[in-house]
Amino acid sequence: MEQLNQTHTNIDDLFARLSAERAALDNAMQRCAKREVQDRELLSAVGEFAERQQRVEDDMRALLDRQRESDEVMEESITRMFREKREKDEGIRMEIEGLFGASVHGAQEILRRFDITTTSADEFVNLATVRSTSVSKRPRLVSISSVSSPSSSLSGLSNPFANSLASPTLQSAESLDNEFVSLTPLNTPKWPSSSISPNPPDITETKLEPREWDFLDYEQGVAWGSGGKPRVKPPTSFTEFNCDFEEATPTNRLPLEPVDNTVIIPITEWHAGTADSTRNIKVNGVRVLKSGILELSVKVLDDQTALEPGALEELTYSLTKYHRGTQHKLAGKFRQWAFVSVQSSHGTAWHRGLILEIIGRDAEVLFIDSGFHESVRVDNLRPLPTLFRFLPQQARKARLSFVKLPDAQSQHHAEALEVLQETCMGRMLAAKLDYGGDNRMYCMNSVMVPVPPSLMHLRLMEPGVDSDDIPMSVNGQLLREGLATIDSELGGSIRTYQSTPRLLAKAAMKARNEGLGMYRREEALSR
């Protein structure tokens, strides 16, 4: 009996488990049904999306076709307008010729009616000679141009009326130059064609150096001079450039040159710690940053970077002529670190520049061939054609290795600048690269963009002086005269040389012990 009861219990348990499993199976079937419904809805949504996408593409194709048709209609309309304008201009010209012809016949009829005799041009030769002798000391004027006289537009036609009634003075003036378009002195040079000529103007190879820096810049972001007024002097190449080109007009514009912004203007390689780490340079100018660092603009002069004589002047000449002969506007927005053509507010020439910062409608630009900084209006920026991107950048940024000048607030700041000016101005110096100057690139919108190289740390010296003799360098002499201090923040560059810290400290201690420069005794200053 007990076995029978146990069997019934087991059967009940089995049925209970079967019921639970069946309930779980039913739940799974319900979930599968729901998922199948969701899958069908998803497939339906994907199909609807594909249909909408296809309709959008069809609409876009239709719009593009309409735009192309509209462009064709506009092009045909413009062509027809120009053709009609030419026909009207030709009709007007023919009417003007008819009117002048009638005027000539009327004038000749009047002359014949009143029996008026006119003197030929040959009879005025002696008189013209006398007059030219008497007025040779005064500027003479040429005739009114085609702009101010409608009859001059027909200068190619024979006009007996004008020839018979013109005065000897007018005939003489017109024989001088009938191409001028205004009252112009005879010694005024003619304007050249706006096309870029293959040869640049004659450039004087030797010229006296100016008795001042090419520029000394105390602008916003740098230290200020005495009285809180900035002193800025642009490079002489900006102010001495003579622009004798005509502005472009719709009738004489030059073709636009292609612009490839992926072409980077090369920078001459110069590495520290190598056999060619010492090169000849010229210091173009100086800026004193707020940090007290003296930023030099230098130009390398050795054989590795030497240009053909007048190459930079030829580039400036051709670039200026190109932009005055075209209307080449920038396409799209400006971007930082982009190479552009820029016109300084200190002259009319166009130069190569690099955008450092854009603030509203102004752009901070570095003139890469002179080292000059200026904030210019974006209206003075143009694309830099690829044609003008192959000449290496001529200006490099540098600072003095191991030392820094007194702060701008120091009374010895101006004295240190004057000594540096007398040492560097208009002279070729030898420079050894101690640190920095590496070229860098970064990616912006899938385009590799150049970043201005870091400041080169240079020690300057007279040509022929041992570059390892730091006390004989300009850096060491400034330190020895008490006009500079050791820059404690240059750990990376100063640790490269084992004996340099000791020699620099010795030079600074001598200046302190002898009371030179900033170490002068108070009683000596009060005398």
C-alpha cells in the first residue's frame, strides 16, 4: 500500500513538473510570436525608409536637372544679352560716325561758303619750334583722351575737319602721345600691361643698410615701450616697393592660377648637434615678448639656402602683379595656419603670409619672408597660388640661447637692446643652433597643416670665432656686460653641453663683481 501511495506521489510530482514546463514553453512561444511581429514591423519600416530614400534621391536628381537646365537657360540669356549689346554698340558707333561725317561736310561747306583759308601743318613748323623753345621750361600737356572726348574714340578714322581746324599746339600735343587717357605731364611713364612678365624689374644688388632695425615691434601680446605707445617699423621691402601696375578691369583680367592648399611652403632644415649646426645669418628684426624672451627674425645666408640674386624680389613683383591683374577671392572660410597672399597696411605690395589667428574680420598674419607680424583685415587676404609656394620661407624665428634680457620695466632693458642692435645691425653673423627649430604638422579636416616651427635657440658670434667658445659669443658678451641673465628655464637646451653652465655662471659673476650693467652700484648711477 505504501508503495502505491509513493507511486501516486511521484506521478503527481511528474505532472506538476510537466505543467510547469508547459507553462514555460507557452511563455517562450508567446515571446517568439511577439518577436516575429516586431521583426515584421522592423522590415516594414526598413522598406519604407528605403522607399523614402529612393524618392529623395529621385527628387535630388530632378532638382539637379532643373538647376542644370536653369544654368543653360541663364548662359543662353547672358550670351544673347552680350550679342544684343554688341549689336547695339555697333549701331551706336555707326550713328556716331555718320554724325561726325555730316559735321565734317557741314564745316567744309561753311569754309567754302565764306571763303576761309586754313593754314596747313607745314606752315606752322617754325612757329611750333619757337613755341616749343619758349615753353620748354614749363610742363606741357597732352590732349584730352577718349574718356573726355567722344571724337577720340574714332581716332583711327580720317577726319579732315579736325585736321584742318586743329591748332598747331593741339596737333603737336596729339603727335606726342595719343594713347594717354588724361591730362598728363610728358615725362609721366606709361603704365605697363597687367600680364605677368617673365622678367622682374631691375633690382639694385647693393644697397646701404638702414641705420635702424627693419622692425621693432611692441604690439598687443608683447611688451610695451616707453609711454605706453607701441613702436612699429615695417620692413623696408614693404615701404620701398614701387607698385606701377594697373588694377584689373573686366576687359584686362589675367587668368586665375590654380591653388593647391596641400602644397606646403618648404622650410630649410637645420638641426642641432650636427656638422652643419653653425650657419651664417642676418638678423632682420626683434620682438620682446611679455615673458621677456627676445624673439629674433633671422635669415640664413649660407650656401645651402642661398637664392638666386633677386629671387625674393622677383616673387614679390610677380605676386603683386598677379593680384592687381586678377580678382582672385578666397573660397570658403579662413582657417588657422593657412598660407595666403597678404597686403600689408604699410605698402601696396603683396607678400606670402601664414594666418596665425582669426578674430572676426581681422587676421593675425606672419609674413614668412620677413618675419613681420601684423593684424590685417580679411579683405587684404587672397589665395596663394601654387606657383608661388616653391620658394623656401626666408624668415625664421629664433632667440638667444641660455640667456634672456632684462624685463621691459627695467632701466637696463633699452640699453641691452641698443647693444644688441649695434652688434647685429646690417652685419653677417655666425649662428650655432643649440636647440629647437623643428618643423611640425598636424591634421585638420583630413588635411596636413603646418605649424610654425618652434623658436630656434641660437648663439651668435663673429664669423671665424669658435662656436664652442660661449664667452666670445654675443650671448656670452651680453652676460659679461651685465645686460643679460642666465635663463633658468632652458634646462633642456643647457644640459646638452657639459661645460656651458659653468662658463655662463663665471661670466655672470664677473659682471656682478665689476658692477657692470644691471649690477652697477647705486652710488655710480646717482653720479
